[in-house]
Amino acid sequence: GNAGVTNKSGKFIAAHIAHTGLIAFAAGGSTLWELARYNPEIPMGHQSSIFLAHLASIGIGFDEAGAWTGAGVASIAIVHLVLSMVYGAGGLLHSVLFVGDMQDSEVPQARKFKLEWDNPDNQTFILGHHLIFFGVACIWFVEWAKWHGIYDPALGAIRQVEYNLNLTHIWNHQFDFLAIDNLEDVMGGHAFLAFVEITGGAFHIATKQVGEYTKFKGAGLLSAESILSFSLAGIGWMAVVAAFWCAQNTTVYPEAWYGEPLVLKFGVAPYWVDSVDLSDGPAFFGHTTRAALSNVHYYFGFFFLQGHLWHALRAMGFDFKKILKEPLPAQLY
């Protein structure tokens, strides 16, 4: 799958759009499934309602009295299903009808997004656009919390949250983020991140390589394989951080929606177990939503990091096929 789009930016975009369609379909379909089996007499966190829990956390699904009833959730799920079809059609269009490589496009602006893996000016230009979109997403979340409001577990209700852009708090929370218990600080971190990402994105779009592109600056290192390895490292690290955060933090992951905080255990690898017994309930294999979410994130993160090592070694020239071709040392027989 990766090899088919390695040097064809048009096909690369098609794969991205189709992947987005799959994610939208999964989100919409899973939300409807959880809503159909939701039992208001049982805590949400004991029903493995991962998608409903995320919606409740950002203040969606509440009635006028402030109780969570799932109001409007079905509509959001259906919108995601419709969008999945739109994205799917977009993926097919880019794959079948549009040019396979952006550098062959008749649109001058589109040709700027061609893929030249060992060209730092090309890669930094594309990276800059990604960063700006991430920053805009952070702004959207901050504004949503400010005008619509999100769920505050300290109050047990939705409230509007103004971000606290305190740089000292933001810096200190890099080391104690598991203990964050203030929504203003959470929004302040997102506001700061939006500024950094948009500023960084504009910098990457506007700047060019200064001086000669040497090995010290990465010449000969950048490739489709190496950039894939960087991406896997990033998403793997985020998954691990999210696992620890979800397991312990009850401000961002409220107990009302995700279940009770977990207990960290160590076996072959770290894992989290519930602090309550749900073996006879409707929960995911007898576990809370929090336990399912944390452990799945952690193990996905683990395998992402293995993928990072695999592709990083290949990017540096290591040939795994030689392992099978070359005879084993005598002492191993």
C-alpha cells in the first residue's frame, strides 16, 4: 500500500482522503452502535461507550436540563456517515480521474505539492501547511469551549471555559500533565499550541534552505521511508502519552463518562486494570471505557514505535531480506 503512493503525490492525496473517509465512517457507525445499546440506568463508563464519552466530554448530548440523554448525537453520527461517502468519492476521484502526480497537474498551485523526498524546501513547504491546519483545529477547540462550553467534572455540568494563557503554568504542566485539574489550563495549553503551530507553519512555508544542503543538515537522509518512520514515532509517542493520561486524569477524561481511574500493573509490559469489578456488566470484556481506551492506546503506541524502528532502519540502508539469505553463525545451530 505505501509503495504504491511513494513517489506519486496525487495517489498519496487519494490515500489520505480515503483514509479520512474510513475514519469518518468508523466514528459515525460506532457512535450509532453505542447509542443504540446505551442504558441510562448504567454509568456510561461501564458500557464501553468510547465515542459517546468523547462527545459528552465536549458538551454534546445534553438536554436543556443539563442531563446527558444523547440529544443530537444521532445527527452528528449521520453527518459523519455522509462525510465518509464524500471523502470516499474524493479518494476515488484523485485515484482514478485526477493526475497521479501533482507535478503533472495543470494547476500551478497544485504543482507546489509534488513530492521530492530529499528536497528540504519541498518537504518544509508541505509540513508548514500541515502545521497550520493543526493550529486551526486547536483554535476551533478553544473557541468551542469558550462559546459552547465543555463538561466540567468538578461541577458535574457544562460550562463555558476561558483559556488561561499562563506560560509558567504551561511550562510546568509539561512535567505534571497527569495531574492537571483545571479546564482553563487545558484550554490555555491548546491556545499556546495553536500559536506555536501556526507560527511554525508560516515559517516553514515562507523559508527556504539556507546555504548548501549537506549531510549535517540531512542530505541523503530524507526519503519516503524515513519520513514514514518519523510519522510513526510521533503517533506512537502520542498514543503512549494519551494512554497514561486517560488512565489517571479525571478532568480531561471525566469519571462520569469513562469510569473510575485505573491501577498500573507490570507484566511482560505495563498495563492498566480497573479499580472496580465489572465482570458481570455490559462493559467491554468486563472493563470500563477508561481501561479499554488506555490499554488499546498503549499497545497501538507500542506497535507504532516498532514500525518506526523498522522503517528507520530501512531508511538507513538496512536490508531485512539479508537476514533470511545469509547463513546463521555456527554457534546458533
